[in-house]
Amino acid sequence: MNGPYEWQIGWRYTRAGRAGRRNGFISFISGVSVLGIALGVAALIIVLSVMNGFQKEVRDRMLSVIAHVQIFDAGGNALPDWQATAAAARKNPAVRAAAPFVSAQTLIGRGDELRGAVVRGIVPAEEAGVTDLAKQLRDTTLAGLVPGSWNVVLGAELARLLGVHVGDKVTIAAPGGETTPAGVIPRLKQFTVIGTFEVGHYEYDSGLALVALDDAAKLFRTGGPSGVQLRLADANEAGQVGAELAQALGPSVLVRDWTQTNRNWFDAVVVEKKMMFIILTLIVAVAAFNLVATLVMTVTDKRADIAILRTLGASPRSIMAIFIVQGAAAGVIGTLAGLGLGLLVSFNIDAIVSFIERLLGVVFLPASVYLISRMPSEPLASDIVPITLISLALSFLATLYPSWRASRTNPAEALRYE
């Protein structure tokens, strides 16, 4: 190995310690430190990758039902000219499609069962360009949403909770009511259930109903579409595109993107991910600081070698560099091993989980409960790079104190009893 002698000696100590030639106990502790770092890094990568996978799975199911961006009238009224608003929005190159809609919180009931839900009035042909759900059902279930038909398509869980099937009648109560001499009475309208949908997201499967836009406008007395839904080329740019549209369309409209309408869910995911990152980083930190014990014992074992090096002219800085190299090498080996193991498991976790399920005869993710039959995983460089850098930094920090103690060794004291 060519290079400064500090590097050569430090690397030699690392190899000797790992091979157990001089001291079996030091070799064992060193191996445990490296293994701890590797397992900590791997666990951090695997857990965050699985969390990313679940987040992507939920996000994709959510975006199959809702639009990327919604535009409302700032005063809460119907848009005076939704076609003009849609045309102005399409001037943004990121916008791919636009569709009108009417949406309101209502009560849906049948017999004694009464459930809160969002009723969305749509034009199936237009909606197909905005949401994946409408695209899949445009020519089948949604084809029956004809203006004046008073038909409704319910989420599968909502239909189950109400106990209704295709052909049954449900009653939808509009917000507000009619003012009569006898007082305010609710506006009620019966709809015929012509189908159900299931997207695998409980909030929408249990709380969304689709009707024809004209029927919704009559029931809720909006006088027309209450907003325009937009589909973008990239859903991840919804925040930026929404800000651009708000500036371009002026203060007469209110623009909201899908991250704003689901802020609570996203905030919860971000907090959970940060907490898991902190907790698992502490595991890496414990493993990394096991290097302190390894290096302290190594320095004690190598006191005679240190004294000889000092008498040959090695400076305290060189002695310190030798043990920094030894500890850093163990940290690098552990980090790279953990990185490889973590990526290997993350990219093959579905096959690994399936093998464990077959081996133990259990099912970790029953489709009837979780609506996801496989373990999702999505390793991201934005997670992996910080994990690697933090592990290397902690390993380096763990070497400083033992290396400093080694550099303070007095040659005369060290050789007195040799």
C-alpha cells in the first residue's frame, strides 16, 4: 500500500485487529463495532425505503381520485365562466387537462343509516382527463351519470356502510335548507345507485359519491360548476404550478393543490419519517461510538509501538493520524457494508417478505385489511446520501478522543516496563 506511513500503519492495525492476530478480544470488539454500524445503516435505509413505498402507494391511490390542482371562485360562488378559467389555466405548460366540478359536504341516507360524505358532480368525459378513476370507469359505471337521471356512484365502503346495492335508492340531503312558514326544512333528493368504485383509500371509499354535474348544481343550487380541476404533467410540481396559476389568474380565484387539501396526512407522514430517522440514527450512533472502546483498548495494547514510533521521530500528530485512520477505516467498512445490505434488501423486500410468509405460514399484509398485498419499497437518494454521510461523520468523531490520547503517550513511561 503506497502513501503516508500513518495510513499504512493505521490500515495494518485495522487488518491485524480484524484478523485477530494480536488480541482476540480487541478483534472481537472491533468486529462487533463494524457489524453494529452495518446493521444500523441497513436498518435505517430499509425502514425509510418501506415508509417511502407506503407513502407512494397511498399517494398514488389518492391521486387516482382527486385532481392535482383545484380552482375555486374566491367568493365561494360558482365560477362565472369555467371554460375561460380552464383555457387560461391551460396556458401553463404544466397543465395537461381541465374539468369542471361541483363539490359539497352532505348526508347520505337509506332507512335508518345516515353517513356524511362528499358529493362531487362531474362530467364523465371531461373528468376522465383529470383523474384515473374516471378514466377507468368512463365507459362503464360513470356512463350512467347523465344529467337529469339522478343517478349516483358510491364508494364501495360507503355503499357497504349504508347497506345498499346497485338499483337501490339513497337520499342525499343538501347543505342549507328551504325556508318555509313552518321553519327551515332540509332539501332532500333521492338518487339511484348505479355502481360503486374502490380505490384502496378508506377516506374516499367511505366518503365520496359521484353524480352528474348538472344534477349536483341543481341540488346544491350553485348555478353552475363551483370550480375547475386540473391535471398536471408532474404531480410533484403541484405546489409550484399552483402558485404560478394563482398569480396568473388573479385574486378573483382561489387555487389549491392536492398537498394543501391533504395537509394533515402529509404532515403526519413527515413527522413519522423524521422520528424514525432520529431513532434509527441513534442506533448507528451507539454502534459508531463502540469504536471508542475498540480504539482505547488498541491504544493501550500498542503503547510500546507508539513509544518506538515516537523515538524514531513520529510527531504526536502522526500518532493521532494512525489511530484516526484505523477507526475511520472500520467506520467506512461498516457503512459501505450496511449500504450494500440495505439496498439489497430494499430492492428485493417484496420477494424476501413473500419467502418469510411461505416459510412461517403467515400473511403480514392481508389484502382484505390493508388493500395492499405486497410490501412496497422506494429507496431514495435523498435519504441514502444523508444516512451514509451521518454514519461516516459519527465514525470519524468517535476516533478523535482515543487518537488524541494516543498522541499524548509518553515514550519513556510506555517503555519503562517493556
